[in-house]
Amino acid sequence: MKEKLVKQFLTDQKHITVEDCDRLLPKYGFQYRKSSGSHRAYHKKGERPIIIITPKHTKYIKPEYIKEVVKRLSLED
């Protein structure tokens, strides 16, 4: 399942939801910690948190946040 989710993050960045991030990021050691407002912060000891802003009028996260997740997790390597 991890491979399928990684493939989705690499190929279909316009259709990633908060739930997809909640499934993928913990597999790489990041934990969601309650954030204020529309910001969701995923933390991992020794690294900067990954911040994702939850969308208001759609269920999909903006591609620029997904690109940051892909870069930070080194999914393209």
C-alpha cells in the first residue's frame, strides 16, 4: 500500500487529500500534532516540521504543498 500511495504523490498531485497525507507521513516517521486554524503540522525529531494548509473549498491539497512533501521525503530518488 505504501508504494501505491507514493506513486499517487508522484503522479497525481492535484488529487491528494489530507487523509492521504495522514496515511503517508507517519510511514516516514512524521506525526501529526494539533495545529491552529487551517495549518496541519507533521513533526519528526531532528527535522523541520512539514506544514500543510487544509483547503477550504475543495478536499484536495494544493500541489505546491504536495511537491514539498515529495521533496522532503525524497520520494523521487
